[in-house]
Amino acid sequence: MWFSETHVAWLFLAVSLLGAVFTLNAFVPVRRIPALFVPSFFGSWLTAELALHHIVWQAIAAVLFLELGALSHWPGLLGMGITIASWLGLLILFRDGHNTRHTFDDALADFAEPENAARLPLAQLVVPFLFRRAGVKVIRNVTYREVAGKTLRLDVAMPDEPGVNRPAIMQIHGGAWIIGDKREQGWPLIGHLAANGWVCFNVNYRLSPAATWPDHLVDLKYALKWIREHADEYGVDPSFIAVTGGSAGGHLTAMMALTANDPEYQPGFGAADTSLQAAVPVYGVYDFANRLNTMLPRFRSQMLEPMIMKAFFEREPEKFHRASPLDRVHPGAPPFLVVHGDRDTLAPVEDARLFVETLRNTSRAPVTYTELRGAQHAFDIFASPRTARMLDGTLRFLTAMRDRAKNADEPLSAEQFSPSDRAPAAVSDNV
């Protein structure tokens, strides 16, 4: 035989170290070392959300190596010890994801649980890319706008059974404003909401570098106009439409909510109602001006300035401030549920905390914040235990806001506030 038990022991040690590196990286992802940034992100993301899956593959590897005699030599014994330590770390990661329920319960203590809510099927937690939900139909590639040589489309997910006056939500995909598609993101939440009676619109929009800010936002506002115009066709209550999205989609979610009926972003359709009744930005980007110095230098110099804004911050800072949700907060903002992970390396949590603090100090509507322990950026791509808790919490928040709007004598809307109320909040650059 070309290999001996000594070889097996050393190989087991190497495999054990590899697994331990994945586990350790999930706890301490690398952000400031350019060469390690991308692999560290993907490694921590996959490990934190699929902790039990990692335990399974490590356990299978351990059994195979043990059968081959890995424990007969000291490298194998050391490898076994490292593997057990890795399993303990993975169990902590799984516990953090499972405890997301308590995070949402604490944040949403004032809001009642939805009655008879359809829970996420167990199969979706075992197979994390299984997004199909019973009782939900999906209509693909509906054209909502043709602009600048582009045909923009959206997908609609809704209950199988016909209905009227259902609440609706727009889902905005992320991808740093330059990539991404409606087919790839938001489907765990879309499926969950549609299974619970919501009509969900997953929307594409023009992308940079072909598009220049605020083209992205203009397209989404046009999509909102289209949804209201086609409300009867899809059984939607046009008086209650929410918005959600992650990463760049979280930034656009916040901007959609904070710039209702702003003619600057509604060229040619200024009379359209682009107000929203609730917003759920997830791991969003809230500050293009980088006042907390959390932005990586190359993000601004290689992406934000040349590809998205087509401007230099040092020469035209006002453009970047006007594109920052942090600078657009006002008393008439709709209710917000802000969701962010405390280990996010792409959109640091410090900016989310400042955004929430500014909202709470300014907005008249409810502002709920859930900071998820152990969560990396884009955690909800998977139907993981953490995502399952977030889906339930988001449904709970949106249902409460829907009930609040229906029961209010005079529901809050952007039109009820004077122009001075809608003026951006002043935020110090020296916070």
C-alpha cells in the first residue's frame, strides 16, 4: 500500500486544521488585509450559516480517518483534539443562529405574534437552497419599464388562492449596485410572506457602471408606481406596500422609504404616489460619506466613485450625502425594522447602529433594530436556522405595521408632513 497509518495520521491532522480554520474564521473574519478579505468573507459566511452541515462533513471525515488508523500515531490524536474543538465552536455558531429568535422576540416585544402563521418547512433548513413553498405561485419576468435601451422586469410571488386587498412588499436585490438579479436573492423571505398572504414583487433595476446614481432609485420608484397601477390585477391593497432588500438592496430600501414622492427621483412621473408604509433593510449600507471611517479605501476609489456615483467625494461631497440614508432621515419616515449582523465585514455594523440611533431620534414612526450575534453579510441567502428566525420576525413586524395602519384613524403617510418635516436630518461628520 502506497500510504501508511503514519501518512493517514498526518493527513487527518491537516484536514482537522483546515476545518478549524473555517471555524475560527467564522468567529474572527478578516477585513483589513486585502488578500484575505474575499476568502475570509466567503469562509465565515458559509460556516456561520451552515454550522451543522460543517459538523456533518467533519464527522464523516473523522470516521473515515479513524477507520484507516489515524489515531495510532500522535498527529492523528492531535487532529482528533482539534476536530472536537472545532465541533464545539460550530455548536456555538449554531446556537447563535438559533438564538436569533430571542433577539427578535426582545426587539418585537410590543408586537403580537401573527395568528396561524405558516412556518418555514423543516426541509428548507436541511436543504438550504430549497425555496419552494406550498400554496405559493410565482409569475416570472413581468415587464414594468423600458428605459435607456433596457427592459426591466420583476417576478411576482403570491398565494395560489385568489384574493383582494392583500398587503404587498417590494424586494430589492443587492450586489454592490453593479451585479445581482431578482432570481438570486430574497426568496426565503418572499416565499414565507407569500405563504402568509402577502403579494411580493422581486424587482430588477439598472446596474452600474452603465447606470449612474440615482438611476437605480428612479427605476425602483417607477416599479412602485407600476405596482400601485396594477394593484387590482394582483389583488394588492395599494394603501399598504412595504419594501425590503439586503446590502445594496438595503441601501436602496432605506432610500425608497426616506424619499417618498421626492420629484428629484421621479422624472416624468412626479405625480405618482411613491410612499411606503414599512421598510425592512437588511445588512444595508447607510453612509456613502464614510463619517465613521468604516469604508474600505478601495471600495470608494475603485467602485463607489468611478462606477456608481461617477463623481469624486472630495469635489462633490453633497452628492454622496444625498445618496446616504443617514442624511435623509426625517420625522415622516415610515416604520423601520433594521436587521444587521455583528460580524458583517462588507457593511460594518457601526453604520447600522448610527442609522438606527438617528432614526430613533428623529422619526415619529416605530424604529425596531435587531443586531444578530454571529451573523455575516448576506446570511439570509440560505434558509438557515438564523434566516428562519428572521423570516418569522419580519412577518411579525410587517403584520403589526399592517394592523396599525388599518386601525389608525389617520394612518401616517408622507403627504401628512410639511416639506420641512421631510428635510434630511442633520448628522455630524464628527460622530
